[in-house]
Amino acid sequence: MDEYQAFNLDYFPENILIDVLSYLSIRELIKAGRVCKRWNRLVKDQRLWRFVDLTAWKGVTSRILWLLLRHYLGRGLRCLRLRGLLLYARGGTFLSESWLRALPTKCPRLNKLYLVQADLRSLHSCQLLPPSLQVLELRGCELPLEFFNQTSPSQERAEATSSVGGQQQGRHRKGKGLGSPSGIGIERLVLNNVPSFTDHHLKSLTSWERLSRLKLRDTFRVTANGIMKCAAKDGLSRLKFLEISIHGRRGYPLQFASLGLSAGWLGLEELCLGGKEVRIGLLNFNVSRLENLKCLCLRACKLHEMQIVRNCRLLSRLSRLEFLHVTFQQIPPAVEGEGGGSGEEQDNEEAAGVDDSNDENNTVDMNDPIPSLCRSLADLLPTCTLVFTNCSVQISAYYR
């Protein structure tokens, strides 16, 4: 019996223990560090702090963030997810300027930041965020008016009071590429359900030189005029991917921000329209004016088979057409074989925005989309790749 000794975790190699600790949440990980000195050392291993998700930890305060930054977060951090105090009764300061200024010093490799329900109105500019960020996602956040500006108000006042000679010297150095600010390095910006995001914020993004992907989801205050101004040559001409989708709340007036694409957008290669922003009739004058467009994605909407075929005749330059969570409204063969008047009448009602979602209908989920639509699109777009994901067919009782 002496040869059988008590077996415990002390016999495991540290690499295995770190793999086991990686399955714990942040709160459980901190508690595990209080077991003994060895576990405290293992818990602080930066392999456990590459992807930190604090969204499930309710009530994270500024004090907790300082504790994490001083004792746990370090050079290994790549992605950070935070949930603020926007919807909590006690409220309070969440992200302070001092914490944000200390973050890049401790975590110089942080490149992804996700903020959920955070009140950012106490921050005068996004330049307080770590300069190493490449991806920024804001969901349900509140923003100040000048949040996306490259220069802060104090810098603007300093530039206004500078001498003429100093301005000329600055221009000379800027022309040589010396002393010019590096600017914001964010390449991908996602705004999801941010009601305070307006055309003014969108205009501020035109100074972001590295921004290549922009997703606007449920940004109700972005108008077609704001999109049109940013699509100009001196606007977001470097943007490669744009998403505009409204799935939203009832009672909000529909702006149809996608109408701003009618003037065209130089450099735009991928476009995603979702929800209420999808009106298949818009494709006639929108997509045909996007000269460099290669990929078009239509998601979470209802489309008519006949309308898709009619509008896709102008999309011969596309290399990829994707339908994601799309419900295809199909006419029964008995109605489809009758005179063309009923089909034209339905097209007119669809263009006018008639919603028949309350009608009784039969919905049949299909692994593959409508075969007739596939054949028609294959003939119209022979060089285009068609992708259907989680699509369904709906036969409305309106046509019976």
C-alpha cells in the first residue's frame, strides 16, 4: 500500500493545469488564484488572458477594472469584451480616462475591443482608446457628439492660436512626412443598436485613414443624405466593406439610408443590406452605380422571386451574391400561369412597401432555395457565385 500515494493536482505539469484553468470564467479564475502561491502564479500566466470576456460579469465597476489591469492583464491580451453600467440603476463611471491611458502601457498588443451598454459620454474623444486597436465594436452604447473626431477640442484650440510661421513649418514637415500624427488605426468599426450615432458621427469617420470595414446595424439616425456625402471622393473612399441593416424597433421612422448609395461609391467592393433597408427595387440604381462592387449580401428580409430576377439583370459585374436568412415569397403556379396583371399589381404593391406579414401563409423551410430562382440567376449571372444560407420559401395566401 505504501507504493500507492495520494494523487492530487500537484502532480500535473503546469501546461496541463493552465489548459484546465482556461475553461474557468474570469471570476472563477481570480478565485482559483487564492488557493495557493503556485495557483496564483499559474492564474497570472498570460496565456489565460489573451481573450477576456467580462460581459457575463454583471456590475463591473472602475475599481474592478483597475484590479484586473494591475494584477492580471498584460502583454498577452488580444481581445477585451466589457459590459458597462448603462442600464443599471446605480450607474456610475465605467471607463475612466486614466484607466484608458494606462491600458496601452500594460497591454500593448490589444487589437480588439467590444463595449456593450457602455456610457461613453464622459470621454471627449476615441483617441483615448489604445492606439493598437484594429477592431472596435459598440453595442447599445451612448456616444458624445465629437467622439470620432481625430483631434480633441484642446488640440483644435492650440492649433487655432498657433502662429502663422509655425503653421507654415508644420505644413512643410507634413509634406515631408515628418511630425504628422499617425491617426486612429482602427480598420473595422461595428455599430450595433447605437441610437446616438448620427450623420455627424459618420462624417467624422471620413478622417480615419485606415478604416476599411464599417457595419451600421440599427443606427436609426443615419440618413441617405449622410451616406451620400460620405460616399464622395473626399469622404470614405477607402472603405471596402459597408453594411446597412435595420431590424429594428417599432415606431422609429424608416430613413432608407441605403438610398444614399444611388450616387455611387468609389472603392466599395462589398455591400450588405439587411432588414428594412432591403428594397429590391433599390438595386436598379444603387448597385449599378457601384463600379467596383464585387460582393452583395442580402440578409434577414423578404424578397419576391420575380423581382430578384428582374433586378439582377444589372448585376453582371458581381462575383458573389449571397442570401442570408432570406424568405423568398413565391407565387403559386395557378396564379403565376394567369395573366400578367396580377404579377404587376403585386410588384407595384411591393415597391410601395405593402407588408403582408400578418396574412395567413404556409412557410416551408428548405435546405436548398427555389430551384427555378437558382436556374434564372445562373443564366443571368454565369460568373457569379450564389450562396444561400438558412433561407426559406413562403407562399402567401394573398395570391390564392
